Amino acid sequence: AMAGAMTATKGKFPPGDAHTERDADQPLTKTDRAAAYPTPDGKLTFDKLSSVFASGNRTRDDQPNHIRVQTQVPRELAEMWVRLCPAQVYEVGEADGDGTVEVKLAPSNCVQCGAITAKGGRLTPPEGGSGPEYTLT
């Protein structure tokens, strides 16, 4: 309804200026608050690796890496990748002297969600068409 009123009045409704901040001016992450996730109980809530197993992932551990990302990145970016990934594919390694960290990958955990493509990575098809085998439940 609000969008319709704004369209009909050519932006004059609601009156006044909308005070918004540019997205580019916002910090990359909200580091001032800790994530408060419940501890996995194995009945209603599960850890990431149990969820990867439940997806029916058929990826071999020795197959070539199909995730294309830089392995030396700023700590902020590496930690964001860890939080972004639903399958625990990324792990933050040790810091280097130049302010970057090494990102360790576990591509066999990947469930092909494609989230990394939004933040600087690229997915290629895994070897042999392997990966999660989703079923309707």
C-alpha cells in the first residue's frame, strides 16, 4: 500500500525527507555483537557438519577443488566467509605479517549453495557431478 501511494504521488508521500545512509558507508561486519546461537542438541538443532551429512553429500574427499577463491585475504573477509557458509567449508588460518590470513578450504563439505559467489568467489561444477543429493521430504 505504501509503495502504491509513493508511486501515485511521484514520491511526495510520505511528506518529508527519508533519512537514509548509504550502504557503502556502513561497516563490512558488525563486530560489536556476538552471535548467540543455541547449542546443537541433535534433535531440533544441529551443527553444520551434521547438516552436511543430512544433505546426502556424495563428494569424495580427494576430488579437485571446485571453489575458486583467494587464499590470502583480510581477516574481516575470511571471517565473513566462515559465517556465510552453511556447510563449514572455510576456516580462518594463521595471520601473516601483512595483515592477511590464510583461508583453508574443505570443498568436500560444499552443498552448492552459491553464497560465495556474492562475496568474491566462483563455483565451478564439481568433478563427476557429485555433491549433495537433495530429496523431497
